[in-house]
Amino acid sequence: MQIRNLGGSGLRVSAVGIGCNNFGQRTDLETSRKVIHKAIDLGVTLFDTADIYAGMGGSETVLGTVLGTRRKDIVLATKFSKPMATDGTKQGASRRYIMAAVEASLTRLKTDWIDLYQQHDYDPLTPIDETLRALDDLIRQGKVRYIGNSNFPAWRIAEAEFTARELGANRFVSCQDEYSLVVRDIEKELLPAAQQYNLGLLPFFPLASGLLTGKYQRGAAAPADTRFAKAPALRDRYQTPRNEDIVERLTAFCVARGHSMLELSFSWLASRPQVSSVIAGATRVEQVEQNVAAIGWTLSAEELAEIDKITLG
């Protein structure tokens, strides 16, 4: 397993991480236990969850139940700010809410510290200096080691960077955003901002919710046990004529070189600027094994240029 620094920080993470949104939701406790332990056995250290995953707290609870003494062997990342109540009382990035949210996450995770605490969404109601001061206090208290952001626009990343410098506070060391061979929007503004301020990029949906695995055939109904079959909104979002054209051409690209679409999707992301770890969910032990093995393809400059032609037009 490759180990990389998370941006400009000293935090080291595995190049393949586990997205934990399935735990307590699509996978029961015992299946989650097998996936978690197999991932650790294979050298995965980054486990990424959020307080809202699996019905508000379910994923964190599973991790807290399963990890036990192996907690110290991993980099545990979670998130705050998305709604944890239906009445709007538990959300955002105010000092008051952050102080309550972190204690709730620590309790569910059964741990004394969170390695990477990420703001899940930008909060337009709270000044960024208030958020950063609160997060800085958590670092000083030892409850949080590092902080990151997710789903921030590029200009908000810059705002947070310069505010942290002005305050002399701990800064965001990472950003977590959607990035894949069919979703490359962040390359316009966000990725340059991450490079400028040396934030480690943690791409989510690296397989476009399964589109880039090759399991879906153009014109055919999605297999019954797949995400597209169970979530029509995701199917409509990703299974577009444009994306299907790209997948067909990328599939031919892979076949000609004796590799799989999974290998291409992971290895391409792992080669991108600022990417520290490719986060992917897993509902079976076999998926963890496949994901870990998928970043071994070293793409040449010529191959990368051809991929750009296929995916960017």
C-alpha cells in the first residue's frame, strides 16, 4: 500500500481509503466488521465517515463498535455541519454547534480523538473565523488532530486559508470533493486552489456511483442488486449519453492494455495533482481487495493525454 502525506501536513494516509457510508446502512454489523478488518489487514489506514451517514450516526456507531484496539492503527476521519435533526436545530459550523457535534461523534466512535475533522459543507450563516477558532480550540484540546473541508467552492477555500493565517490558527489541510473520469469540474477552479494552498484532495465518488466499473450496459436495465437499480436519481445523474460514450471509449482503452475500468479509475485519480487518497465504499470483502489492488497501473504521459481527449473532448 502506498502511503502519502495529506497535503502539506504531516498526516500520512493510505493511497486507497474506505468510505464508510455503507456501514450500518447497506451492510449490517457483521459484514461491516469483516470489511473493516480486511481493509486494515491490507494496509488501508484512512477511514472516512460522517455524522450523517447511515441515518444520522449509524456509520460512526458501527466504527465505534468494531474498531476496538485497532483504532490506534488507522486515520479516522469524520465530518460535521450537515443536518443531524429534521427541525434545523443541529447543523452548521457555529462554535456552539461544533462543540456539541464533536462530542457526539467522539461518543459514537468510542474514541478520545478524531484524526481529521471535516466541515461537510460551507455554512453561509457563520463567519469562517468563528468556525476556524472553534476548530483550532478542538485541536489545542487534543480532541481533533487535523481539519479539512468538503464541498467548498474555490473562493471559500482561499477565504479560509487567509483567515487562518490572519488568526494564527490551524488551517484546513484537506478538501474532499467529487472527482472522477466523468466528473472533472473541480479542475477549473478548486483543484488549482488546492494546489496553491497545498490541500490534500480526497476525491469521493471515484467510480461515479458504479458507472466506471463497467457493470452497466448501454440500453440495458441496471442489475437488480446495484446502486442504479435502487437509486434511480443516481442513475439519471450519471448514466447520460455523454457519460456512456466516455465509458465505451475508456473500456476500449483498457481492453487494449489488459487492464480493467476499476484499475483505470483508481490509478488515474492516484496520479492526479494533490490527490492523497482515493476514497471508495465497499459492501463486501472482495470489493476492498479489488480497490486496494486497483492503483497499481502507472499511466504514461501518452496514456494520460489520450484519457484527456476521451474525457474532455
